[in-house]
Amino acid sequence: MSEDNKYLAEVKDLKQHFKISSGFFGHQTLKAVDGVSFDIKKGETLGLVGESGCGKTTVGRSLLRLYTPTSGEVRFEGELVTGKNITPLRKKMQMVFQDPYSSLDPRMTVEDIIGEPLDVHKLYSAKSERRDKILSIMELVGLNAEHATRYVHEFSGGQRQRIGIARALAVNPSFIVCDEPVSALDVSIQAQVINMFEELREKLGVAYLFIAHDLLVVHHISDRIAVMYLGKIVEIADADELNESPIHPYTLSLLSAVPIPDPIKAKENQRIVLEGDVPSPLNMPTGCPFRTRCQYASEKCAAECPSLTDRGNGHRVACWNK
């Protein structure tokens, strides 16, 4: 990567709209992602948080072209990602899926699951080299060599997620989209997997887009955090900065809901409860998408959607009144 291009991945005005059938010959447009922009440096972890249905997973899948974006552009190492050049780029960009139960083929052994990317990209010259690579990757994620010949139904949820991570690492990628990789796991196992992600980043220099709805987990692992609401990023900042000095009303509400282990501080904490329901992506409000639940909403919020503006130190917020 050249000095001129300091970003590993760049996303500009990414939109992902889906046509939804509504009766005979009719359809509506669901705006799952509506003009998202961010960048990720080499070896950096960007956390992407927001409530269920805000479009986080769709961003990750569109970035890797598992969905073809409606508009906008994605660049990787300065190269525009298109349908024509995505196959060679898949060696550099991988994904760890949310559900370790449905993302692994039950008919394949662990060795074949991890070895499949090696087969697709022809990354070995002999069967012995293939097996050596698989065993070294398994050791890297904390799996034993004896696990290689077993099937996924013989493993716990945490072990299955390690198999999924090993599969992603098989092609030695420089960027991994982690789609809520610990949300389906027990709390005790979550910590082990999160720590493993951090160790892999130190050893391999891999960058992550870490998608989650747990702010404590995201703050622990991320360098920067982007907050998403109804298909748009409403705030993005350094992880510590966002945690200590949030600006957007939605971010303030999310952080107020995070449990505090100190009972005295927890009593002093003012919980910000949002009124109303999340609007449907099929029938978005005009202007700012958050205005229907915001105590600071004004006429300007209804008339025009705010863009992300820099408030200093790379802390960008999309809000007219904060």
C-alpha cells in the first residue's frame, strides 16, 4: 500500500436499497443503508454499533459485495471494488458470520471447512502443504490437531466460532468484517473470543470492521466507533472520546443504557429513555431519521437531513441542534 493511500478500506456514500413486494405488481423501496461513508486504516478496528435492524450487517455484506450495492463506492487499498475484481480481492477481505451454527456446513469436516478457501484460491502445491497450513491456523485460534477430522455438530458454540474465524484467516486476509461474532455465545465464552480477536490483530496486523450492538464489547476492542441509526451513521469518533464525550442524542441514549458495575455511580447515572418506536425503513421520516424520537428536534430537522460535520479531533456528528 502506497504512502499516498493511508486507508485500507474506504466507503463513500454507500447505499443499499431493496425492492419489497406490496400486493399485485406493486413494490416499495426499503432503504437498509442510505448514504454511509467511513474509512479504515491498516491494522485498525472500527466498531459499528446500533440497534437491531439499523443496517449494520447490510453495510458489512455490501462492503464485501455479498450484496451488490445500489450506489456509492468501496475502495480497498485504493482499488475500486467491483463485481469484476472481487474474486482476487476476496483473499484480502473476509467475513466472520454471526451464527456459528448456520454458517458452517454440517456435512464437512473441520479440515475441509478451513481448507476450502485454500482450494478456491489454489494456495498450496501439495496435499501435505495444505494440511500443514490448516493445522497451523487451527493452532492459531486455539483448536487441537485432533479436531481436524471431526464434524461441526461435535463442537460447542465457542469452538464453532473459532472454526469460522480459522476459515476467514486461511487466506491470510488484511481485513475482516466481524458480523456480531460473539452475540450468539455465552458471556464467559465471549471474553475468550474477543481476546483472541485482539491477539490475532497484534500477531497478523489484520484490520476489522467489528459490528455489534453491545457498546461495552465494542469500546473494549475498537480504535474508533461509528454509531448507526436507520441506515445512516449519526456519529463517529475515537472509542474513548465517544465513550466520554458523546454528542448525538441517540449515542447519549445508547451509552446511558450501558450497565455500570459501581452501584453508587449507577444510581447517579441518568437513564435516557427514548419515546416512540423506530420508524419503518419502508416509510422513513423526512429530514433527520432520528427526529421522531429526539427531544431536541426542530423544524430544520424535519426539513433537511444533517450531514456528518467535524467537531474536532475527527469527532464527526450528524445533528443540527447538538
